[in-house]
Amino acid sequence: MSATQLSNREIVTRFWELARPERKGYYYSFVLMFFTLGAELARPFVLKWGLDFIAAGDTPGLKMAALVFLGILVGEYLSRSGFSYLIAISFLSTVNRLRLIVFRHVLHMKMAFFDKKPVGTLMTRTINDCESLVETLRAGVGTILVDMFSIVIIFFVMLSLDWGLSLTVLLAAPLVLWVVRWCGAMLREKYLEVRKALAEANGFMAEGINGVEIVQLFQQEHDSADEFGRINKKYRNATVQSNVYDALLYSFIDGIAALVTAAVLMVGFNLRFGLLEISTLIVFVDLVNKIFTPIRELSNKYATVQQALAALQRIFELVQTTEQIEQGDQDNRAETLAISFKDVSFRYLENTPNVLEEINFSLEPGQVVALVGQTGSGKSTIGKLLTRAYDGYEGEICVGGIELKKWNYHALRANVGVVHQDVELFPATLRENISMFDSTIDEEKIRWAIHLVKADHMIADLPGGLDYVVREDGDNLSAGQMQLIVFARALAHDAPIVLMDEATSSVDSVTEAWIQEAIGQILKHKTVLIVAHRLSTIAAADQILVLKSGRIIEQGNHHELLAMEDGYYAGLVNASKLQAGDEPVLV
């Protein structure tokens, strides 16, 4: 379920709650902010004081006023620097925690969520939006309170000097507020468009780079570039529109400031009647400039605030997304576990046909079951349901006699070792890729797993052996080497259930025979579910489930199914033997 639109107050409240560990830093920075504000407001009075000394010809008094003015400047500089440092550190710490919260939240989402969200979009939410938030907060959101307090206090100082001139300044307030609200609403809308367009651009770029080989093979470089240009133009247009409203807001405030200053100077005729001192008028004009300086800054920072709120809105929308795996309370780690599927049906998306239809089978410890069928028959989907990559199935799936949804999914996945056809290696050492950063898997267990999959010599030939660093996507390893590493990873974790989804598709037949021979003894007490195409792997299974269009249409061992001369499995085997190659492959 997607998140609802949050109000500005809700966004700020959530951010402040998130900032609880840094609140002391915020409080100290606010104290320094008041020191800065006090020093800034004291300067006009010292200036007036000095002007009065000049008018009176009091040189010692003027020197004292100059020293006080210098002391105020030094104090203001120190307090302003301390404020800027503390507020920046506090904001950075809060946003770093927010980024970690977002990443952890994303890692716990169902696979269905990732089917709907491109990688680039999630990267934008996790990295770009958080980074944008840091930059906008650093750029001035931390000084907004300074500006707001400055406006209020300066106005009260104006009132103490001359209420008539203060009223002249106050008359501009309604117009300023109206324009700020109108431009602010437009800025918020445009900044949301900017963030969405950036996410789309990042998503398209990530997909294009990941699939660059296919793009080049099918000569789609020009079309892909044109499509990215269209998306990039959308981002540019949204950014330009936001800049237009930003410029309008700042220019309008600047114009109002000039008009108010002119209006204040026009009352200078009162000087002829002795109703206004020259020093008071000079100080008042200075105060007009001072009060419009934070107003100008606020108008400028209002755009920054809207950008920050837009980024927070999108971040909190992601964090509010509830497409997470529901936790059960079963967390046992067993040596053996049975599997059973009872009347299981499943579809990936609503209002689409089922990809599995009334699947029934059981698998006991020590048994090997192979799933056979053409592409799209539902073989891999069964494995995905077993690991709870997807929920929402009908029927019942039990592991160890306990319904799948009652398992704590961390415990469930600790009990299921998976070797996928699509190999995933991380930019880390081979040791870390095999152990998956699990400190309980020691060197001995890692080398034991490597030996089982006959990868000893392969790893020994690599520079650094187990300390060899794998590049992103395993670019410095062959497909066969990568699959052996993933196989060793599954064995090192020693789970009671082993799911092998085309686990040996990238290794040659000789290496596959070595692996099968080596791990035969290890897997004989485990529950093994295999999705396979190679006939040698399938024929060795205790039981074969033949799937077609999401249904089990035949079931038995290799010899029993071959005995069914007109059977679907027998037809697949006979067809595969006619294909060229070292070994028959069922497709």
C-alpha cells in the first residue's frame, strides 16, 4: 500500500522526531543563534551612540563606542561560526541516519515491490534525495530561525524608535506574505516534479548501463539516447520552471524593500520641524535594510525549504510503504526439514492469470526433487515462493510442518541455501562473497565448501587467493568461476534445505560431474529442490515434477516417466537428444 501525501507539519514533525539523538547539538546551535542575533541587533544602537558622540564632539566617547562596536563584531563572528558548524554537523548526522533507515527499509521489501520500482528510482530516493536534503539544509535552512527572530526583534526596535515609520514598514507585510505563499506552493509542486524527473532519468540510465551489451548488439544506441534525451528534457523543464518561481519571489521581495526604503526617506521632511533626529533616521534606514535582509534571505530559503520538503516527502513516502514481508515467530534452526505444497496457486500481479495452479507435492529430508518444464512453466516461481521472495499465494506451503507465513523470514532463509542461475557477487573478497560477511562461517568451513565444488585450484591461481577482490558484477571472473563461488557459498552456510535453480548452467559437463559426485554425500541428508535443464541432473533426482502452464502434469522418477511413451517428459527427453551438444538439455 502506497503512502498518503504528508502535510508540511507532518514532515517537519517526523524529521524532528528522527533528530532526537542530535537535539543537544540543535539546542546549542540555537543558543549561539541568539548570541549572533543579539550582536547583530546591538550594532545599530552602538552606531547611533557613536553618531551622538560625533555630534557632541566627544572623542573619548567615540573611541569607546568604536571599541564596543569591534567587540560586537568579533563576538558575532565567533557565535555565527559556531552556529554554522553545529547546525551543519547535526543536520548531517540526522540525514545519515535517515539514509540508513531508508536503505534498511528497502532491504526488507517484498520482491514484488522491486518489480514495480526501477533500481535508478530507488537509488534516487536513497542517495540523491538524502544528499539533496543535506545540501539544502546546509545551504540555509538552519538559519531560517535566525532570520525569523531577526525580523520580529528588528521590528520591535523600530517601534521603539518611531511607530509611524514602523507602520510604513508593516503595511508591506500582507503583500509579502501572499506572494511568499503563492510562490511557495508553486515551488513545492515544481520541486516534486524535479525529483520525480531525476528519479526517472537515473532509472533509465541505470538500466541502460546494465544492459549496454544488449543495446549495442541490437544497435539501439541512437534510440536509447533519444529516449534519455526526452527524459532529460523533462528534468530540465521542471528545473527551469522551479528557477522561474524562485527568481520571481526573490525579485519581488527586493522591489518591496526598495519601495519601503523610499517611503521611509520621504518622511524626512519631519526633520524641519524637529520631530525626527538625523541619527534616528539614519539608524531607521539601516534597520529597514536589516529587516529586509532576512526577508530576502527567507524568500530565497523558502525555495530551499520547499526543495527539502519535497525530498523529505519522497523519502517518507518510501519509508511508509508497507510492502514488507510479514514476520512470523517460528525461528528454529533444524538439521532436517521437510517441504510440502498443498493446492498452491499464485499470480505475480492482480488481474493477471495464475502462473501456478493447484500445485501439490511433498519433499522429505534426504530426497532430491527436480522441477522440469519449458520456460514460463512456473519452475522458478516455486523456488521463489519457498524462500518467501513473494507472498500472496493461495493454498498452504509448509516447511518442517509449519506454514511458511508463520516462520520468521530470517530463520526461514537461514534454513534454505540457494544457488541461482543468475549469479550475484559483490565488490568484495572471495572470502567475503562466500561467507556473505557472516562471522560464524570460519576459514575452515569456507575452504571445506571450496574443496567440495572443486574450486581449490581455480582460487589458488587467482592473485591473493581468497583475498582476491571481485569487481562489480564479477567482471573479473568467468561465468563458470562465479557459479562455483555461489555454489560454495550455499554449501558453507550448511542449510538443511537446498534450492538449486539452474545451479550448474554455467559450468562445463566435466566440472558439473565433479560437483555432483563431491556433494552427493553432503546433500544426502538434506532436502533438495532442483530446477534443471541438463538431463544428467534431472535423471539423478528421486522424483521429477513435470510442469506445463503452471500445473504439475506428470510425476515420478526418470525411468517411470520415460516408460510413459506418449508422456510430456518422454517427449522432452527425446527432443533434447536430437539437439547438438555434449549433453541433452530439456527446454
